[in-house]
Amino acid sequence: MPSQNDVITVLKTIFDPEIPVDIYELGLIYEVKFSDVDGGQKVDIQMTLTSPNCPVAESMPNDVKQKVAAMNGVVEANVDIVFEPAWTQDMMSQEAKLELGFL
């Protein structure tokens, strides 16, 4: 069964096309929850976008869902896009801030 760290590793392979930092380090992932289901795990991800008008509002959540669903032991993946709390640069990791020159 995949762990929280396994899912985070997959999430770190997905990048916002406008910002050269992965979506996890950007702070776009709010929550990752696991539920046991017949034959494996269901993974529910709550995430946001840098803006409601983000050009990848359709494709990025789909990419997240597909990559997590493809993980060994995952039988279902769901992505819920939320805008509360609104994303701010404060949500970025130190690594992301350093990469983008904010530190």
C-alpha cells in the first residue's frame, strides 16, 4: 500500500507550467487522505490552483488524479479543487521560495 511519502513523491513530479516548481513544494496540495477499499486504497487529494483562472485548471487536476491512480495499491484517486483558503506565496516551501528567488 502506498504511504503518504509515496504519494508526495508522485506529486513532486507534477509541475505548474508557469512556475518551475512542483505542485507540492508550491503549496498547492492541501490534504492527502487514504481510505481502505476492497483490494487497495482510495486516495482523496484536496488541492488548489495558483488562481481560479489558471490555464491548467482542467489538465493539472486530471494529471494528479491519473498519476496517483496509477500507483501500485491505489484502486481509486479523487482530486477536489478548492479555493478556500486562497493560495498565497506564503504556502510555498522554503525550497520553492529559494528556487524562485523569494529568499
